[in-house]
Amino acid sequence: MIVNAILPVKESAPETAKTILGAMLEKGVVDALLVPWQLPAGDNVAPTLVNAPARLAEVKIWAPVMPINAARAVASLTATGNKPRLGVLLRPCEIRALVELTKLEQASLDNTLIIGLDCPGAYTVADYARMTRQGIDPTAELLAQAADASMTPHQSYQFREACRICEHPIPQGEHVAVKLGIFGIDDGQIMIQARKDVAQALGLEKAGEPAKRKAVVDKLITARTEARDAALADVQRQIGSVEGLLAEFSTCIRCHNCMINCPICYCKECIFRTATFDHESDLYYRWADRKGIVRMLPDTTLFHLTRLNHMVTSCVGCGVCTDVCPSDIPVAAIFRTVGQKTQAIFDYTPGLSLEDELPLTTFREDELTELGTPDRHEFSFNR
């Protein structure tokens, strides 16, 4: 059972949310919290483990920046067991990534309480730093628009592309124990939806869901879905052939940043970080004799195609892969474009439910029979 409550904002929505987090620690709802912590320079945040209420002062709730997908941090804290009761404050894409990691047995929700945030969007780490150094408060600017969810970024900066096309701005699912809402909430208020046992521990008084919240959230989702469809259609046109796909990855410098920072790439030993592709020197010359030309190093495109094949059904579109690409390759948009079609085949939306079977780990003998007997062209990028 979920309890809705409306709390008055004293100083700001983030400060009010901090009091909720502090109460969760003080009343023993959780023993520790994973929260976005303001780093000493003040121009970035990082997921940080906190177990003292007094240290919550530096927490930056709703700071519009995502240096990593924090599901990775939750995996580190829970994969081998977590005896303390851990509360994790996450954006919707981070929650969805955590659900996928839990299904892949790379994280555990035992003794883990998920606290979800309405997400206005985020700037890149570099843009967020520039804004704060210029004296701009990006958090306050976005929260001022939360009542109608217009979510217009600062005139000199844009949201990350992944945020501009994200159709999941609010936390969803029964696995989310607490939801902190700002969309469609009257100025001076914050909404908290909590599991009954948490609500009782915090002494929350039941209230109805704000009348305009659904309409405001639906409007935001519609706008972002339209932006998503337009953006992915553009990518589809660009990678509508093998040549187009090769062109998109032509500037890849093989740094593997996208893989390292992806919350879903979970292999403890990746084949691309082993000696598998350290070939005997003579082999390169034999390839050159056969083809007349060999790119050095030759596995760059294979790396991206293998990643697509391995985890595209679980891609939650968080966009961190694009953020960390030094060559500005639209990795996230490519993965979302391919992922949208692949996920539709399996009727699977990653991260929305713990009950939905993971296509990667589920085998059915009669699977995909409606596609017929595939030939070499049937799964081209045009389809």
C-alpha cells in the first residue's frame, strides 16, 4: 500500500527533501544513504554514502547533473551482500538500470530501499560546472518550472541529449519505496509517496494526489516522446546501412569509455580487455595480403557491434556513454535506436518491473518464429 502526503516547503524543495532523508536515518528506516554529494569545489556532485544526519547538509538533491549512473554505485554496495539497511536516492534512469543489474545478479535489492526522484533533466558535467562558476543556480531554475513541468533549460545551455528525449521522467514500479514529486505540485509544496511502513515510521499524514499532477506529467512525457521519435528517426536515417553505421563509429579512438561507464555492461572480464585481440604480428600482414588494406587496430567496429548485441535489450537510455565519448559519437542515440526495435520484438521495457523476464537470460524454443527463417539480409538496419 502506498501513502500520498503533501509537505510544505520551508526553504526549498531540496531542503525539505533533506529533512525527509534525515528522518529516515534518525528513525532507523535506513542505516545509510547513497545520495548526490556536493564536492568541495562546489561545481560537481558525486554519489556518496552517508550515515550521519548532520552530513546531509552538503547533499544536492535535484542537482541537474549526472556524473555517473548511480546504479553502478549501488551495485558496488550490494552485489556481495549488504547487512546495513541502505537507502538509495536515484533518478528514474538510475532506478531502471538498477533493476536490470538486479536481474543480472550484479546488484541486490535485499535491505535496499529505493527513493525515486521526479527528474527535470540534467546538464553535462562540464556545462554544470560552467554554470555554477558563473554564479548560476541550475537547480533553482529548474525547480521554479516544476509546477507545470515546462522544463526549459538555461538560455545558454542545453540538457544532455538523453534527457531531452527521455520519456520516463518520474519513478515507476512497486520496487520504489519512496517517491519525491515536484511535477504538478503547487509552489511551496512537495509530494512524497511512501510505502505504508515507511510512511508510518515517518509520521506522514495521508493526502490525495495533487489534481493537476497527472496532466502535467502526461504533457511532459508527450513532449519528450515526440522529441525522442524525431531524434531516433534522424539516427535511423544516418545508420540505415552498414556504411552509415561504420561512418558513425569512424571517429572512435578505442578508449572504451562508453563500456567502462555504462551501468549495464557488467562482465567482470570483457573480451575486449583481454589478449583475445592481441594477434600475432604476421596475421595483420596476411589480412593485408588478402584484402589489400587493414585498419589498425582492426576490432574497433566489432567492439561497438558486440556491445549492441550484448546489452541493447537492457539499455535504459541514461546517455552516460555519449557524455564520456571524447569523439562526440552519439553512442546513446545509436543504442536507443537499435534498442527501441529490439525491445519491441521482445515486448520488453528495461527496468520497469522486476517481474518481467530479461530477454538476454531467457530461452524459449519457439521464440521469434513469427519472423520466419532469417537470411543474411533479414536483420539489416533498415528493418
